[in-house]
Amino acid sequence: MRIIILLSIVALSACTSKAQEAEANYLMVANETADVGMYRYRALCPHSKAVAAAYIEEKNAEKYREWKYKSDIECERASDPLAT
């Protein structure tokens, strides 16, 4: 667990853009989250939205669409008690 946190800190410090930082933050939360189902999606939803927003600010339409789609799915599953 400490190795993951250490790698995440290194990854955050090596980021060159806001989008890369948001994506590294998302990955850190994804690696730390032991929850399953809708609780995992509840933890990931705001972070995937932040990544999508960062990519739209950078005018990277392809990455924005990718993360927007991902955030839509995660946020939808966050309210579904049957989500796996």
C-alpha cells in the first residue's frame, strides 16, 4: 500500500498539465479504493468528471470524449445498488 501511495506522489509531481494531474489523481483513488460496486463508482465519479473537465480546458476533444463517457458510466452506476 505504501508503494502505491509513493508511486502516486511521484506521478503527481511529474505531471506537466492539469489534465495529467487529474488523471494521476483518478488513478491514485482507483488504486486505493477497496470498495466494490456502487461504492467504488461513488468514489471514482467526481474524479473522472474532473479529468474530463481538465481535458476540455486543454481543448483535447478526443481525451475529453473518452473521459466524459467514462464519467457518465461511473456516475450512473454510482446510484445503482446492483452495479458490479
